[in-house]
Amino acid sequence: MIKGNLLIPAVVLVVVILAVLLLKNKAKAGFLPPHEFAYGMALTDISALPEKVAKFLSLEAIDPNKIQIETFVDLNSEKNLKPLIKYVAAQKNVSLDPLIASLNEIDNLSNQEDKAISLIKASTPFKDLLKNESKQDSIIVFVNYGLKDPSNLSAGVKRRISDLVRQFDTKKQSEEFDNGKCPNNYLLGNVNIYPLALDNIMWHQHADFGPSNKAPLLEIRFMGLRGIFKYLLNDFETKAGGSFKHLDGDQI
């Protein structure tokens, strides 16, 4: 029999396993990503979320072919919305039937960016029916994204990113980026969507976004180089307005 003081608390075990699954998916061309950053931006209201996500995914440096939906429900994940659809259906709430119908249609979209934006728009009217903030981390839709390979970046964008990588990252990482031979895991990140807490206001407990602690938050994560993420955040702030605050993980 395992003694009580040797038992790992269930919540810790869940977090560890989920982290391992995520890192396994992210680290396709290297053992581990160099960093994990989480930054957030306060929004005027939840209706701004799909527009902001669309603008981020449309940044010039992001490769549209690397955008991929991935839904985690507890420890199960699929590269579609089926786990979320199954969860919503299990609530047996007829008021959620229109959402289930919409999610089934959205899941058939081949364009992953369109699927992500449509998911947010479809979920927004039902956010209060779905809300369960204490379990928001048990269901997460990751909108995985990646920087274009350095050799495919425009000269101007590559130069600006190169300058920031030289400033914020190691000499070896800078040389690998400049040579266009950097590991894939230098370039990957995800936008987190929480169907059980679409407003994502829990981060107000950890970061100061000003006078309102009820503003919905856009959460952007990145697993690669500091300089790349700094460029993406700067470019997004310039083109979409707003400003990012550190939420979790490493700081730039």
C-alpha cells in the first residue's frame, strides 16, 4: 500500500501530465522549448475577442499553415472541437442545443483560423450558461500558431526580429535564427480560449490591468525565443491597439 505522504495530489498530477502532453506536441524539433511566456491584453468587452484573435493570427510573421485547433478536455485532446461538443452535449441543457449545432458546423471548417474565430463568436452568447470558472482549465481550446520559417520572412520583418533576438536571446540562438536553421520549437505558441470562462478574468488576480478587474482578457502564449515573442507583441500592439501585461511563465 502506498503511504499517504507519498501520494501526489490529483490536481498536481493533472497539471504535470497536461504540461508533458503540451511540451511533447510543441517540441517536435528539439527536446524542450526555450521558454514559456504568457501575456495578456485587456479588452473593452467580450465582443472584441474574436477580432483581436483574428488580427493576431493575421500578423505578417505568422504562418497561416501552422495554425491548428487543439481541444483539451481534462487529459484528452483532439485536433478538432469534438471534445468540447461532447462536453456541451453532456450538460443536457436544451438552451445549449443551438450552440451544439453551431459547433458541429464550425468543426467542419477546414480553415483553422476561421474555425477559431467562429468558435469564439458562437460561444459568446452562451458564455454565462457555460461559465464554471473554478474548472476553466479543465477545458481549453488551444489555437496553436507558428512563426514563418526565417527564410520565408520578408527582409524587413526578418531584420527587425533578428535585432530583437540578438538583444534578448543567446548568441547561439541568434546565429541559428539568422542562418535560417533554428529548431521549430523556437517558433511556436498558442492563443488560449476557455469555453468555461470566456472572459478569462482570473488573470486580474495576478496582473494589474488598471481600474477595472472585470475586463475580458486576450491570452497569448509563446514557447520559443524572447526576441520573436517581443516582436509579435510589439507588432500586434501597433496594429491592433492596446498593451500586453505579463501573466505567467517567463518574462521578456
